[in-house]
Amino acid sequence: MLFEQIKTGGLGCYSYVVGCPAAGVMAVVDPRRDIDIYLSIAEEHEMRITHIFETHVHADHISGAGALHASTGAEIYIHESAQVGYESNKLRDGDEYTVGNAFLRVLHTPGHTPNSVSFLVSDLMRSKDPGIILTGDLLFVGDIGRPDLPGDEILDEQVENLYNSLYKTLKQLPDYLEVYPAHGEGSLCGQGMSAKPHSTLGYERLTNPMLNFPSFAEFKATILSNLPMRPQSFASIIQANINSAATPPKRNLSEYALAADTVSAMQKAGALVLDLRNALAFGAAHIAGSVNVDFTDGPRLNWVGMAVPPDAAIVLVLTSDSDFEETCMELQRIGYDNIKGWLRGGFGSWLESGKETQSLQYISATALRARLEEENPPALIDVRTAREFSETSINGAANMPIDRIIQMDTCPLDPSEETIVVCQSGFRAGVAASLLQAKGCMRLTVLSGGMIAWNS
């Protein structure tokens, strides 16, 4: 049996290939939007893609199921409760599928969504007993899926479904099963996930705090008190996946290389300038009104989904012109198709044009401690969640979570005061400060290293 886990960087997503080289057939589980990697694996092993399985209707990324079906003719399978607008085969609890020597059995495991399923996977060359469980967004390494994405009106039902799937359905399965989830570290479909790409059911029962509540009441209270932020992009991604999103268009790159004058005109016409350089480079100088998401490291796509409206016309500022094609594909994975181009020659070309720039100051924890001892210290806003803020904060700081800032139309700060923006590591504060500046706040400084540096 062939089994491969495929990681999508910047999103914390995993998809899977399960197949049989001897029979020349394979299935793809939870394909991402750009499908070339699955076609390459099939070609390398001389296999046909015959099945496309979805563990649920995804909220954080555009599925490649439609594109893969169009390319290969493979049929799409999704749970019968998913009200999708495309032709599909309906999965039901207990259904079984044979793909050569690979054998999959469906478990209906609602909770993350009503249509969530898991797959028990067996290698028939060894045994019909399963050795792997593909848990989708039910169970992660170190965490579980969030239940709030389908909407507040069914949240209580979803929490109960999640509990039953974890504590009753999975309870019947053996400890030795290898757990392969649909998401890992960096995903916003859960929180507190481990960087490890897989685990075992027994180890999760031993160490995963979300599997060790003595009662449903305590489980529910913890879930509802700690729901992660919901990116702006999730609603449009869900809708796109219900209707099977179109394959991204091929681009003539020469048409997307924009001069500074063109970028300026587009911005005045309403385009959003998204600067993907590292935060310190953005802080030194950037286009006035632009928004920064540091694309050099971390779960960057989630923060684009958080900070940028999904229907926005976008112009990119990149570290290198050669980054455009790959960056464009990454943004298309989360539904940002209205990309007008990039600033040709990078930010240097903007400087050479003599156009307006802004800057954003950074301050060390040591320097901030000294500033707070002054007669007129700066104001502090902490953009972490209310729960994070309640656990530890700088004396005198006000809590203004970044999801609230995103929803504001104007600057909420006193223009006469210098304001220090704080988060856990400095990343969120950098994004939040760029958003605040784009809304008209001027006297902003970011705490370098965030609370990690402060507590050190």
C-alpha cells in the first residue's frame, strides 16, 4: 500500500494519497487547490486517481476536488449531509471502499462540521484490521477541531457532536491506530496543535488535554471559553467549496508587473496594497496605507485571511519579483483570486519614484520598561485574545484583540498619545499596527518579541 502525507506550507494543512501501485490505482483525501503534486505522484507510480475523498466541507482552504475530478475523471465522495452544489457520491457511516490493496472504512464523526467523517485505513496485504485513522478536523496532534464554524445557531449541537465523536466513537478504537489529521501547527481550525505531523490514538488519549475531561459539562465550558479567532476569509471559502471553486487561471506574468505610478493609481481607486516583506523592513518604510503580513515565516496565509477582506482587489509588495507566481498560488489556496499584480522592482522602485512613505517604530522590552517609568509614559494596547491577556499582561495595558481592530472602520486611539502595540511574539502586533496605521493611527510602536521578550 502506498500512503503519503502532503503538507501545505503557510496553512498547516495536510492531504493524503492512499493507493496500490500493484493495482495501479490511488485515492486522494482532502486535496488542496493546486493539484499538480497528486498528478505527479500518480505518474511517478504509474497509478490512476480513482477516488477523491473529502473529510468535510473545508473553511480554511479551497479544495482541489473539482479540479482533480476535471483532470482525472475520478469521482468525488463527501458525507451525505453536506449540501454541496456539485455532483458527488454520498458517504455514509460504515461505507467501505477498496483501492487495490488499500481499504478504507467511513466513520461519521460530526462536531467540527455536521458533515465531518474520518477514515479507517487498512493495508490488505497485511490485515483488514486498520492501522491508520485519517481524522480530518476531528482530532489533531495535541488538540481537537473547533465546533463554531457552521454557525452560532447550531453551536450547542456541534459541541455535543464533537464530544460524542471523540469520547464515544473513537473510544471503541484501539490505542495502536496511527492518527493522521487534516491540519497541523499553524492552522486556525484548532489551536495548541503540536508540530508533529502524526501521532497514535493511545498517545493522544494519554497526553491530549481535550480528551481527558471527566464530564461533558467541563468539556463544553472549556470549548466555549476558548474559541479561536475566525478569519474573514472563512465564510467565502466555505461557499466556494460548497459550489466547487473554479481552477485558478494561468497568468501571463508580464501583465502583472506594475510600475509605481500604476500601483499608486490602483490604490487610489480602492485596491489594497498588501506588503509581504518581513516586519522590520516594513517598519523601516512602506507605502502609506498598506497592510503588512510577514511572509518570511510562520502560518502567514491564516493572517492574510484574518486581515484582508476576501473580495479585495490586491496589489502585492514582495521581497523579490521572482516570488510572485508562488505567492499568487498560495493566496489562491485560500480564495484570493483578485490579485492585480505586484510592485515591479520591489519597494526600492517606490522609493525611487519619490512617492509618500510611512514608517513603524519597534521598541525592545528593556527600552519599554524604561519608558514606562517616565512621567508621561506611552499608552499600551495588547492585541491578544481576552484569555491570553487575563493570564499575563503588562501593567496598565488595555486589551484590544486583533479581531476587533479588523472590524473597525476608523482609528480607535487617541491621536495625541504614542501607543505601544503588544502581542505574544510580536507577529500579531506587527499585523495589527499596520491595520491601525491604515485606519489613520499615526503614533504607533511595536514591542519587539512581544510578551515573550517582556517576560524574559
